[in-house]
Amino acid sequence: MSSVQTSHQAVDVQGLWKIFNEGSNNEVTALSDINLSVKPGEFISLIGPSGCGKSTLLRVIGDLTGATRGEVFIAGETAPVAREKQLYGIAFQQAALFDWRTVRRNVELPLELQGLGKKERRERALELLELVQLSDFAEHRPWELSGGMQQRVAIARSLAVDPPLLLMDEPFGALDEMTRERMQNELLRICQETGKTIIFVTHSIPEAVYLSDRVIVMSPRPGRITHTVPIELGERNEDTRETDTFYAGVTAVREALRGRSASASPPRIEEL
């Protein structure tokens, strides 16, 4: 397969397979022939039944585990090179902050690993904490913050090296519904201000529809992409979740998960 890339793709996944324990008695095919292209500045969500390989796909894109077959490119670079160049940031369901470091110093950590000077690290961390509206908590410890605030710190840390891409694996999954909705709005605000590309894993259909430009629907294991649901909500606000277009999007994704196309239009469902 050719490795020639078009420069306009933020992420390009070609013919990706992931097989655990290949050739052994306990071989498991997690991902089957995944092809996915993501444009710069696009927000896409991956959704599917538990065990379908959503998180595995995210981890392969982030070079946290290798592909068995196929190729992954981030901004035209292979996944290992993209990791070395820090072309992406990662946020997981658990904030994974270090309690012995202040909030500011947690955000500084990727910059510290880069060898950036103390003054530059501090300025960048404070800038990011202002972005996530936590400037007043810079010298607090993570355990002094609520769960939603801790996730905002984790998002700030993932932005520290200013990567063009964010990989997010159910970052709001452990939060209560009200906090989750506030965090969704916060993430959309950050995306608008920074222009980042987002690949977002979720189990929540309403969350996927509210956040995304496209929802990518995956099959039960072995995971493959079965449908793409374009979402056209325009600018999101507190009333968006009450609109007919939002409900049509939720219905379309739900029907795609059930393996059939919704009758509601828009949005259309693209079967693959």
C-alpha cells in the first residue's frame, strides 16, 4: 500500500487490523479493515457496543499499541513519528493527575519532559488554566478539585505542547449528568478557540450527537466501521438538545447501532 499522504488530512487510517495474540489459541480480532479520514478541525465521535474496539482504535492512532496490519498517519506522519513529535494530546476517562504536584505543575509536566525552561513552562501552564477557566486553582492540589475540574486540568495538560489533534477516551464518562453537560460545552468552547481536531470515544448517543461533526458507528467485535452519521446542528447552546434536528441525529445514530437506516432526514446515514 502506498504511503503517499494528502497534506489536508489530520488523521488517515488505511486498512487497519488489530489482532491480539495472533496465531495462538486465544487469538482475538479486535479491529477489522478500518478506513477513516479526519479533516483538520473536525470533531468526530466513535460509538459502538462495549468491546467493539473504540478505545483500541484510539490507542492504535496514538501509537499506544501497534497495528497488526494497515497504516495510520497523523498530519502526514506515521503514528510512531507523530508520537515522537507530540502531534497529539490524550485525555482518558480518569484524569490521572499527580496529587503531589499542584494543578499548575501537572499542566507543566509535558513541557518539563520536553526540557522547556521553568519560566516558559509556568507561563504556558497559566495560559492553559485560563483557557479552561481554572486560573484561580493553579496552586491547589488535584484532590482539592471536583471531578469536572480535574478533567479540565487533564484537558489543559493534553494541550500543553499545542498539538493539532486531541484523542479523548470517554473523558466525561465518570461525571454526573449536569457536570457532563457543562464539560461538553467547555470542550466545544476550547475547540472553537483552538481549532483542534478531536477524536472522541463515548458510549453516549446524545453526547456523540451534541459534540460531533460526524458520528462513526462501529460493529460488535471484530470492530469495523458500519455507518457514518453527519451531524449538522450549527452552533451549540443550551437549547440545542431540545431541537428536532438534535433528536433526528440521536435517532439516526441509534438506528445505525441497530444496523438499519433511520427514516428521519436530516441527518442521512452513510452505510459502509
